Amino acid sequence: MPRPMRRGVSGTLISEASNEYGDSHMQNDDFDKARSSNQSYISLKFPVRLVLSETNSPSKNGSSRNVYIPEGFSSITSRSRHKLAIGFLRISLVIIVLLTLSGSFWWSLHISTSSRGTIVHGYRRLQEQLVSDMRDIGKISLGSTRLKELSFCPEEYENYVPCFNVSDSLASGFSDGNEYDRDCGHELKQNCIVLPPKNYRIPLRWPTGRDVIWATNVEISAQEVLSSRSMTKRMMMMEEEQISFRSVSLVLDSVEDYSHQIAEMLGLRNESGLTRAGVRTILDIGCGYGSFGAHLFSKGLLTVCVAPYEASGSQVQLTLERGLPAMIGSFSSKQLPYPSLSFDMLHCSRCGFDWDKKDGLLLLEMDRVLRPGGYFVWTSPLTNSQSLLRNKANEKKWTFIRTFAETICWDLLSQQDETVVWMKTSKKKCYTARRPGDGPATCSKDHDISSPYYQSLQSCIGGTESRRWIPIEQRATWPSRAYLNSTELAIHGVHSKDIAEDTGKWNIALRNYWSLLSPLLFSDHPKRPGDEDPPPPFNMLRNVLDMNARYGGFNSALLDAGKSVWVMNVIPTTGHNYLPLIVDRGFIGVFHDWCEAFPTYPRTYDLVHADGLLSLQSSQHRCTVLDVLTEIDRILRPEGWVIIRDYASVIESSRALTTQLKWDARLVEIENNNEEKLLICQKPFIKGQ
């Protein structure tokens, strides 16, 4: 466990034009030296108190015998002389304070307009020390009102996800699968810190952590592993302390054989050809434990697991623990928080969804998020022709699904064994060519919400009125798709120069970020078994959450830098909607209201990035900054990092709140940017008792 950094340490200066962060780490030493002498420390820390003690303290015998009295005042009484002396001292103190403030102002103005060499570093070191001292004075003056650290949550919160309380939903009368839907309406704010399980261990470094996870980190038992579906059981092995996933296997029907079969059904030689066919992002519904996405990741494909909330044995929790994209999502009655036309392929392998229920509403939601020319892959015993002969009920279900798919303009490409592949039409005229009353109508422009946030399922075909209706075969293949041309950007109301400036900004910022995520600023991190002096950051960074992604520039910068991470880009519901732009770039993302809990389990992200989010949320007055920071702490892994970039006033006030969460925090100034600051934090590893 890393040693916690010293509280109240002065800030650091980084440059937006280089990867160096000066001698910021040396400032701690200078500050410690300044505090080594008790007298010098007190003289800096309590200047006002010392002045008052020297001017107003009486002599030992209670008189003021050393006061000088001019001749003109000889007739004034002792009481009048005392009042006059007090008044004179007060006026003198006011004059001294005014002279000090004016001198500091002119000195600051002179320094800010002069050269920024060693003078700037020296001045800022003194300035930061003064700010730290004044903050300490403020804390002492607050006395009993000083901010207190939050208490720890009860043990039942270890794997609890707010807004998914099945028992409360059942008590409220929800049924038919709706009890698993997300409901934050009556959720209380969480004002405690969620502790990890007693035997929690830091996940193994990627890519080892993709195939081996610690069994105590997730809520699953050996019995649940053994009772898993046939393919999942073959892909997992429960050991004494670990769960192993055989991503490379020689057994028949392995994930490699399965993905190869899907590629052949699309007319491709193997799964490597999926990228050339226009496939980049895949939504894996009921993903098991993410083995399908883990295999395709090496082929340049990004697979997002979405599965219902589970109290134990969670598909989403295990997938995220393996360092793969996943989130909780149940759409029995609500739309998913993705824009229309977001994914190139949808995959459902024995996912447990009854696509024939509710007159095909679930299939219409699949059609909404699927791009034109995209693929829907379904593997189920329901499609097996041999089993259909023996089960008339299954035959009826299969007939409905196959007929309904035709009415929404899906072409049945191929069927092998239990796997069926449909292709969504890329031509809008297919919908107008249908006979009247043949299948659901297309949504009107007013009802086709391209950016829903848990809206009710629609009974019409969505996305047909969108300017983003572009077949996947006409889009650039990955990785060229990440760099949209001017025509594609114009669809989103964005200019090429805006993206260019955003890309340049985040490429520079990322280099500075990476240098700050270092034990040099916090503590020495022990080398873990099997590691050979990895470069900073010493923590395993794999799952990244960008809380206010805008254009997806932070995601793009990580890819350009060759970092082996994936990013969940989030667009706040209170901000400008650029999520369609993000998904068109080949990234993944969702809408979210940050005054509510994010749909994921505790301890699922290694790095959380928030640029301008706190000021955005504060302007809404719906929740406090502490509410947002507490939610970050819930979803952040022990020893994980937080990078907050915002207005200086917001950062300074937020830094005080980090002490309540027991975070190690460092305030960082950005050169040539007086309006914004950085707050770099690391969550400590506090083991549950």
C-alpha cells in the first residue's frame, strides 16, 4: 500500500506546451525545510496573531507604563489615554494591512508580466506556501466546523449498485422483468465510503488481467461457475485464489471457432476481415463473462458488454474486472442510453432475452441502435431446426421473430446450427416499399429521439430521419474512422479546425497527465511479482472513464499515444450533446446524469477524468460537488487515479473535499492558463475489516 502523501502540500506547475513539470516535486522538500524550524513556521503561519500580541498585551503588573505620552495630552485622563492608544493601534494595523496587500498586488503584477524562468518557480513556491499557510489558519479558525472524513459504508455495500434495487421494485408493484430496470427516483444520496472486500487484491496488469482475475474481487462462487452455460464453463476455470479464462483453447466450439464461424457466415475468410467489412463497435447483449469481446479486441474491434443487474455472479462485474468494456443495462421497458445508429454489430449468444415478447419492442430497440448495413447475430437453441420439430411453442416464437425481422427490413444472410445472422437494410426506400400495415411505421422526426436517456421503448422504427443514416460500408474503416472528414463533421455542426485544436490540446495534456501519474508526486509504489520495472504510472491503467468527454479528444489522445486502454466516454445530460459524434468516430459512450449513480459495480475503473464537469454540475444546483466525488470514489478501484480539470475556484474548493474521501491530492497549476487548474488524486487502498 503506498504511503499517503503529506496533507496540505503546495501545488505543482505544468506546462501546456511541453511534457515537463518543472521542479514541482522538489517543492515538498523546500516546504519541509521551511517547517523544520518551529519559530519560522509559526511566524509565517500566524502573522496577525503575533502583531496583536505585541501591541495589545499588558505588562506583568497589568499597567501600560512604557507608553509614550506627548505634552499636549498631559491633561487627558488615564481612561481617555487608554482609548486613544487602542484607537491608534487599530488605525496602524489597518494601514499595515493595506500596505501589505497593495505591495503584494503590485509585486504579483510585476512578476506576471516579467520572464517566467526561475523567478516564476520561486515566486509560485512562496505563493503556494502562503496559500497553504492561510488555509491552515482558516481550518484553525473554523474549529469544530472543520470538514470531517466520511465514514465507511456497511459491508453490504461492497457490491451494491444504487438505482437497481429489485426488492424495492417488487414492493412497488413492478413485474414482468421491469423490476430489474434502473430506477433512481427514490434513491438516497450515499454519504459513506464503500470499502473493498476483506481479501481484495489489486487486479493483475493487462493483458494478464484479461485472462486471470482474483476470485475474491468479484461476487461469484465456484458453484456459479460450474452451473454456467456450456461454452462459458469451458472458457473458465476456478482455482484456489483465481479465475482463469482460456481465451486460447484447442477445444471444439471455442470462442475462436465461434467468431470464425460468424465471419464465414458474413462471407469473410476470418474475423480479421470484420474491420474491412465496416465493423468497429459491437454491442454484446448478455455477454457471459466477456470472452467474445476479449478475443475480438485483438482484431481491432471494440465490444461493449451490456447485461442486467445481478446481485451475484455478475456478467458485467467480471467483464470489467478483466479490463473489458461493460455496463449494466436492462431494456425491458426503457431504451438504452445510446444514440440511434451507434453500433456496427449486435451480438446475442444465449442471452436469455425473449425477442418475441411485447410485440417485438425489444427488436425495435435493437434496430434503433444498429447502423444501416449493420449485423444482428443471434445464437440460440430456439433456431435449431431439429429442436423446433419437437417443440411447437419454440417454433411459434421463431416464426414470429423471423417474420418480424423481415417487416423491419432485416435480410436473413445465413443460418448455421444455432446461429443466425441478419443484415439491416442500408436503403431507406425499403420502408416505403412495404405494403400498408406491414410492420411498424417509421418514427416521425419529433418522436425519433437520437439521444434518449432511459426513455420508454418506442413502437416505431427509429433513426430513419437522421442525417447520420450512412451505411457502414460507406464509412471509413478503423482506425481512419477516428478522424472524420469535414463533410462528416458538418453533420454534427463541428468544424475541422475545432477538432484539430481539440486534438492538439489533449495530446499535450495527456503527456503532462502521464508524467503526473507517478509515485514521484505521491509515494513509492512497490514492484509487483512478475513486473520488470514498468514505466509510470506504476498502477495498472486499463479501464478509463471520461465524465465529460465533449468531442472524445481524451480518448483520441490515448489511442494516438499507444496506451493500451479503453475509454467509456460520458456526455452529461446537462451538457451539449456530442455523443453521436463520439460514436461516429468509432468510440463508445453513453449519456448520464451525474447527480445519479453510474450503472456499474463498485471498483470498476482505474482512471476517472473530469474536465469542466464540476462547474457544469454546480450550475444546475441539483446535487453537490461532494455527491459527485463520492460517486467517483465508489466506482474507482483502490490505488486508482482521478484527474479533475476545472476553474481555479472550483478546484481549490474541491481540494478541501478530497480530505473527506481520504484521497491523496495534489493541486497543479497550468502555465499560460490562469483560469484553470488541475487536481490530481489517488485513492488509497483501505482494506475492509
